[in-house]
Amino acid sequence: MHKLYRHYKNKLYRVKGFTKHSETLEGMVHYEALYENPTARFWSRPKKMFFGTVKMEDGREVPRFAPVEADVRTVTSPTENDLKICEDLMASFFGFVDAQDFRETLKLKTKVCLLIASFEGKPVGFKLGYAQDAGEFYSWLGGTHPDYQRLGIAGRLMKTQYDWCKAQGFKKIRTKTENRHRAMLRLNLRQGFQIIGTQQSSEHLKVILEKAVI
């Protein structure tokens, strides 16, 4: 199900879920304004109306709410601007970023694949990895800006990364996530990754996951 929609008056909304009217049992859509709205942040509208059409002044019929997809750009030779995008996004969802360590580590890697997700030109998420050996790709870093989480962006980035790895001839993808990051762990499992081990870091237990590329 799409979660991000644009109203025909050019405002963005996030669908939170579906409910029923307590008396009529009519299907309702519960959604959230993704812009400063002095009237209200959360709204409900009948399903038929939400997914219906409106007639414009020129006679055209357009969706009242049209689904919006993120654009995903594939980068194999990251530029300075691309790296800055990653650093800004990491600061938003990790709360910190060691830019020097990030850049020095990346310099040593080969066959890099950086995926950047954007909405209307605004970067909102990324996924970055590199070749571990001839047949293994390591999915190293990634995440989504807090304002754009729970919109399916992370899952789409994972699927795009898988398709790229398949086209490049990789046989498996490996990744690690801290055990405390349960949402990311669940997402990896939903995307077909299997837990193959654990690794104790200085502070937290890391879960090692792997997925065959077939």
C-alpha cells in the first residue's frame, strides 16, 4: 500500500491507516498532513472520497489524492555532494556522524553502490555498500530521514540494492545491525535476510545477516 499521497491542491499527506465509522461502518482513511497546517494535523475522510476523483475547471478529472513515489538514484562514483548528502542524512537518523572516518573508510572500498532516495529533489534516505569479495556485497550504511520513515523507502532501497547486486553478478549480500535496532532487524528479515551469527562490538551486540542473490 502506498503511504505518501499528494492532494490535488498540491499538499503532501501520509496515510496512517484505515478505520470504520462507528455508526455507519463506512470505510475511512486516517491521514496526516506533512506540512504546517493551522487547522489540524490529522484527518479522516471516507475511503471512496479519498480514492476518488475531482473535476477541474478545465474539465479534466484527476485523483483527489495521487500516490507519490520516491525517486531512487544509483551512484557508483560518489561525488562530494553525494557524500555530503549521506552525512547530513546520517546526522538526522543517527544523531551524529564521523565524516572523516566515513570518508576514509569509503576510499578503501571497491565496486561501491550508493542509492539515494529523494522526494521532489529533496534527499530523504540512502543505502550504501561495496564489494566484500568477488561474489559478496556488503550493505554497509543506510537509513531514512525521521520525517519520511514508515513510508516504505527503506524497503524500496533494499529491493533496488538487491536488483543492482544481481545485475552485477554478486551471489550474496551481507549486512550487520545492532540487536537493539529491532525495526531494522525486522525489515531485513522481511526482505529475505537470514541471521547467520552475531558479533560483540565495544558497546552493543551486532546481528550478522545474509541473503542469497538468485
